[in-house]
Amino acid sequence: MPLPGPYEDKIKELLGRMTPEEKLGQLQQLSWNGDTGPGGGQTAQAEAAARAGLLGSVLNIHGAAHTNALQRIAVEESRLGIPLLFGLDVIHGYWTTFPIPLAQAASFDPETARRDAEVSAKEARSQGVRWTFSPMMDVSHEPRWGRVAEGNGEDPYLTSAFAAAKVRGYQGPADGGELADDGRIAACAKHFVAYGGAEGGRDYNTVDVSEQRLRNLYLPPFRAAVEAGVATVMASFNTVAGVPAHGNSHTMNDVLKTEWGFDGFVVSDYTGVAELIAHGYAEDGADAARLALNAGLDMEMVSTHVVDHGTELLAQGHITMDRVDDAVARILQLKFALGLFENPYADELAEITEPAREARAASRAVAARSMVLLRNEGGLLPLRPAGTGPVAVVGPLADSADLHGTWGGPGAHRFPSVSVLDGVRAAAPDRTVTHAGGDIDEAVAAASAADLTVIVVGEESRLSGEACSRSDIGLPAGQEELIEAVAATGKPYAVVLFNGRPLALGAWLDTAPAVLEAWHPGIEAGHAVADVLFGRVNPGGKLPVTFPRSVGQVPIYYNHESTGRPYDPQTPDEHFRSRYLDLAQGPRLPFGYGLSYTSFTVSEPRLSREAISTTALLDEGVTAEITVTLTNTGDRVGDEVVQLYVHDVAACITQPVRKLRGFERVTLAPGASTTVTFHLGADDLGFWTNEQTGTFTVEPGRFDLYTGTSSETEDRATLRVVPD
């Protein structure tokens, strides 16, 4: 049935005029000369279907002239003139690429994601694109999985904050009232759900997950996106407890649409409906269409089983017209909200065709804000822009102009990134800057002749992203040897890392004077790196993922559950403990870690109350406040991220040893102090149990509250939740 809302009457009227075939056509999305998955484009098929009024959406078409030409076919030549919805993967930029989402999460500042989305939406909409398949909010504990680059790391709370911010950046307010405005596009929360739990980190692989882990780890970012008003949701490629997500009624119908009241529509991923057959869940195309549609899927991307078999399935009673009408109504509702019926065409005179100066400046600022200083022994950084001796910039990525990262958008193919070599030369115009690539002998010669060397290593963009799983997540071959060879010269050096995932870094990390984690920073990469290296920006980012000591340690993540025999650092040689015989305990670099060019202290936490009742939390919305004082004890203006972690000491379901429940990035002048206060409510102290109907509880007991500047902080206060 049509959904209630401002367009209800218009939707009812239109549904009443549509034939069954036209309704099924609205549930179809085809690809236009695209290559985002197997099968290539469907250009001729899309034109014919648009002309016949049997098509709802097209992906991978962009450019105002191109979208307008196809839109005119649909609007002016089909019987009912229903406009098409054009979608594109605008993940972290359209023309202006921003840092990859994993990098943005390292900023611990959701404003970075909102700014990216605003710039991206403005550029994309001018090109005729009204819908993006973003944000991706797949929480993952698996760095071998290439798509960790597209998400916001291993924590559901951090990911939720970034997901909501990005939705607001694309769409505006949660009520959808700005969707028709210039500069706004519809967002898509993906991938629903638990895609980040792929076994072995191998893309598209099986996910077997309990209900409590589904609800406590994987679902919270999607709920945050729904509360932010996200217009659409995309199903994921994986199974969820044995049931493929594209045919999973529990996740799509029970949780998303019924429990959360989501009134947008669910789109499949690329050929996801057809893949129900490969999963061994559907016998054939008709069976796949039946299972997907009845499970709550509303639009099929690229494969055509709903259109091909829908009429027959209706006649046989395997799907109902009510279900078809509901799906069509959800799609039409978004088309009305986007203003497509009133304004179906892009303004070709107002088309944005290249990154604007302001957009590049925004990307540069976000990139620098997202970088994490991992080491800075002896205060080697920041560098001096003026000096007598040369600076050498060496390494396989030193002059790379492909630092956009995975899914860089159309801009990644047209506008090269600024290289680190060019960025350093621009930042230090009065210094001689020499260059050598990945050849070790050449790099050593350049380093020997320089006062200081910047070594630029890491992953190329193509090594992370979809279908880019890696079994070995160390630096690519030869790069550690290059670092060690430069180190052997005895000259000072700093290492810059480009990567789309946490890496297992070698022994060189323990002796390198300075190491900067730069991720894949986007179009202004080299300038942003130079901004940090030369101190124009004081780094304040933190790791949104744990860096392992070895790939054999994976999965390793900060918010793990305890075991009956946890490792005890006080008795490290005790044999019968959960540990590795051949590896030091704990991560190489912990979640929430990052350094600055200045120093900070955080006071002991202070609680507003020592106890709070379950009724006050659950029924009255009462909170407990925890407060700390942050002081800049150094001699530079800088940023620090104050973090709050919660541990429910004893519960009916074993809880994480710590879970992030608050963070605030603060800028302070030298000697300045500020108070940071976090509010703890039921959402922060409770958890979901294993009932499929969805049971959230806050249990009485002791809660340890940790405050500090990484997940390994030991400063703690204790709150008791008491029964009524």
C-alpha cells in the first residue's frame, strides 16, 4: 500500500493508472556503460525500457547532457512520463576526491564526512546524478578485507556518528524537506547487513553472526542513518546466519521496515538478486525474484529477474500486488521528494565540470585533519620550510599522482592527485628538494646527500577496495628493505604511509624517527601531507582501526569480549592463557591512538553521581555525566581527542572489555584548559540480547568508565546501575 506522507495522494493516483508491467518496471535499475561489476553496461536495454515506461532507475550515467537525453525519453516518450532516478557511486567525492572514508574516521570529527558529502552532492547533482550509493557503514574487524577502506573502522559508535553526518551532508534535514534543493542528493546506507564480517576477509564471503552481535555491532550505524533520514538502503552480498541478505526477511522486513519504521526503499547490490542462485538459496531466476521481493527488497540492480518473472509470479500468487504496490510507492515517494516530477532535467548551463578552488581547499583541510602521527622521536617533525641542506623525497609513491583511493569517482580518472614530491616542493620553495623512486640504491644516494629524507611508501589505490582482499597486509615487496637501507645511512628521515587498511608493519616502525599515517588522502594529497610535515597543520587524528603485529593475529580489535582465561600482563609466561606463543600480546597500534606536535594531559574522570536506577535510565531518560579537564601542556596550538569507554563488568551476555561511547576533538592553545563532559544514558549502558524480536536491556551492576586519549587508557571511574 502507498505510504502516508505529503505525496500519498499523488502516489495513489499514479498507481491507479499503472499496468502491472509498468509497476514492475519501476522496480528495475539498469547500468549505463558502467563497469562496477560483472556484465558491463546495458545502454540499449535501458533506452528501450525507458521509452516503454518499464524502467525505474539507471546507474553509472552522469553528465547533464547524457542524463537529460535519457530522461527525455522516459518523460516525453513513455505513456505515463515517470522520470528516471539516476544513481552513481559517489563514495568520497565526485570531481573533488576527499580522503577515503576510513581516513575521515581517523579525524574523529564527523564534520569531515558532512563536508565531503556536501561538496560531492553539489558536484554530482549538477551532472544529473540524484542518488549516491553512500555512505558505506560496514563495521569490520577484518583488515584483510579490501572494503575496510570504504567504511569507518571497527567501532559501531564511531561509525554511527559518521554515517549520520554523511547522510545529513548529502540530504539535509532528516525530514527530507531539502531533497529537491540544488546541492542535495539521496543517500543510500550500505551494505545491509554484516558485510564487514566476511570470513577470512575474503570479499563476498560467508558471515555467520549471532543476533546479539548483529544488533550490537553491525546494525547500530544503519539505525543512526535511518534516524538521520536516509532515503534508501542497499542489501549486502553476504549471508547472515545462513540466509543471503538479499532474501533475508528478518533483516529487511522485521528489523528495518517494521521495527525501525523505515519508509524509504531497499535496492539490491549489483546482480545481488541473481546471486541468490549462486548462494544455493534460490533454484532459478523466478525463485530469486520471489524470495527477494517477499523478503523486503524493492529495487533490483542490473539483474532483471523481478521484471522478467514478476507477471508470472503475480498470476501464480507467489507475490502479491500489495507487495508490488508497496515497493513502487516507496520508489515514487523518493522521486517526488527529489522534485523529479517537477524538475526532471539537470541545468546544463550550471553544470560543474571540475573541482572548484573552495572544494579543493575543503578536501585539503579534511585530508590533513585525518592524518595520524604514529611516531615522532626527538621532535623531528615538524620540518623547517627554510634550511641550508636539501630534502630528499624517495620511495615508490613519492611522485605518485594516484592517491585518490578506492572508488575515487569520476574525478579520480580526470584530475590527478598532488604528489608528495610536488607538495614538499611547494611547501619549501627555498629548499632544494631531490627525488628518487623505489630503487634502493638511488634512494640511498639521495638520502646520503640530503639533510633529511621523506620516505613515501604503502599501498597503491588499487590494492584496497571491492574485491581487493589481501592475505598479507604488510607493506608491498621491497618497501621495508628501502626504509631499512635509508635508515642505515644514519641521516634523519620520516616515513609517510599511504594505505586503505591497517597494515602489519615490520620492525622498522620501532626505530623510525617519525611516521605519519596519511591513508589515501584524495586530490590534494601531497599538499595535505606537506601541511602536516611542515607544521602548517598540527596532526590530531586517531586510529579508527587496530593495527596488528602480524596478519596471524587477525582479527584483533579493541572492543573484544573477554575469555575465561584472559592474558594477564602481570604473569606473561603463564601457559594456559589466551595468547600466541610466538607473538607479543596486544596490538601493534591500538584503536584511538595518535600523537601531536604538542602535549596534553587529561584529568581523572569525575562522575555526577555514583549510582543510577534502571527505571531512571530506561523510562525517564536520566543520564549520568562524566567530566574531565583537558590541558595543552606543550608550546603549540593543537588538537586532542578525548575518548570515553564503557565496560559492563558482569552481564547475561558477555560484554566487550571496552566500547567507545563518547569522543570529542578539542583545539587548545598552549597552556589552555577546557572541560569535556559526556552524558551516559541507557543506550550507552545497555545492550541487545539474542532474541530475534529485539530485546534491549540495561542490567543492574558495576560499570567501569575509562577516559583518556586512546582505547588503552587506564583512568577510570565506576558507576553502579541499581535495581528499582
